[in-house]
Amino acid sequence: MVQRSPIINVMAKAAQKAGRKLVRDFGEVENLQVSMKGPADFVSAADKSAEEILHRELSEARPGYGFLMEEAGAIVGTNADNRWIIDPLDGTTNFLHGIPHFAISIALEREGDLIAGLIYQPVSDEMFWAERGQGARLNGHRLRVSARRRIEDSVIATGIAGLDVEAHAVFQRELAAVMGIAAGVRRFGAAALDLAYVAAGRFDGFWESALHPWDIAAGIVLVREAGGFVSDMTGKGDMLKTGGVLATNDHLQTPLSKILRQ
């Protein structure tokens, strides 16, 4: 098994500690499903608690690094070159409904470039991680994107953008176009895991709009290091700014991009 770098070890330790808390909280959520009040308030607290654990662990390991987090927002560090980008609970709606498909996402940005990413699914204990120039791995085993060359043979993942009616109309046209040619389309509700699954070759591609940097930063590193291709919806590399992402193996980027544009 490959030796993890010090920075990946730091990320893994923080994710595992926050993950243990999320798994305990997830057990409580399942019990709360039958209550009149429901688990929404509890899940919000669980999300914040996981973020606090990640912030504390990463701050202790790398003092001065900045943060961009889902709950707390941007925290400027004394080390201006390095910033953690964190989603403590990607797949909150799944978590809320007792569906065991959610993850912790941690990326490290250095001088504006994403250099490391880790996505941890605590229920299944699957840890996807990658570092620039070092490849991508799942629990230590090397990952590669799929080798499928035809969309007709491919399973493509997607997500639905918020409550924006206009965005829904665009998405419906995109979905109809992809469904008309792909072997299958999946919507699992956790963008970080969708990208990790592209890196692992489980999905052949993924697209979604109106995402936040913490949803996709770690996954971008994973897909790239697994030999895949990631862009925004216009084919450029501004995913963190535009919120749109299209990730595929190295064969399907052009044909899938063409279908979505049309």
C-alpha cells in the first residue's frame, strides 16, 4: 500500500474524527424520522459540529492556513498562500432522510491552485484522496477513470440545481438530451461523491450547475489525478467561480459537452 504524504495524513485524521461524530449523529437521525418535529434541527447541529471538528483539527496541524467552509464561510489565515476548502456534510438532504450516502470533503488550495483533495464516506469507510502529481487512491488502492469511449455505453451522474425555476428548465433539457443517448443517468444527491465515483470509474461522467467551491474542490483534484478531465460548463477551468462542473474520463468530455451545449 502506498505511503500517504504528511498533508494527506492531516486531512485523513481530521476527516475520520469528524466522520465518527457524523456516524453517531446519523444513527440518531434514523430514530428521529418517526418523530413529529423531525430531524432537521438536529442535522443542522450535526453539520456545524462536524465543521468545528475539521476546523480545529486542521488548524492545529497547519497553523495559519485559511479556510473556506460551508457554514462559517471564509476565514483569512496568517499564511495567505494556503487555504482549506471544506464541506463537512455533502449530501445533507440524504443525511436528513436517513439515506447513508453523504461525505466529508476537504481540499487544499495553494497559491490559487488545488493541490490535494480528500472525500470520506464515513458509513462505508471509503476514503478517496489525491495529491497533485501523485495520482488518486481509494483506501490506498490506485484509481483510474473508466475507459469507455461511447456515451451509449456510459452511466452519467448529475444533480439538480436548487429551487431556480429557470435553471430547472435548462436542466430538464439537458437531462432529456443525455437520457436519450446514455446507458443510464443517476442522481444520488452528493456532488463530492459523484466526482469521487468518476475518479473511481464507477460513473463515466458527471455534470451539475450552481454548485459551491466546497462541493467540488476535492473532487476536481481526484478526477484529474485519476486521469479524467474536469471543466466548467463552457469548457473552461473556472469551476470554483462559475459553480458549473463537467467531469468525465478522457474520451467522453467532448461528446458529452457537445450534447449539453446543444
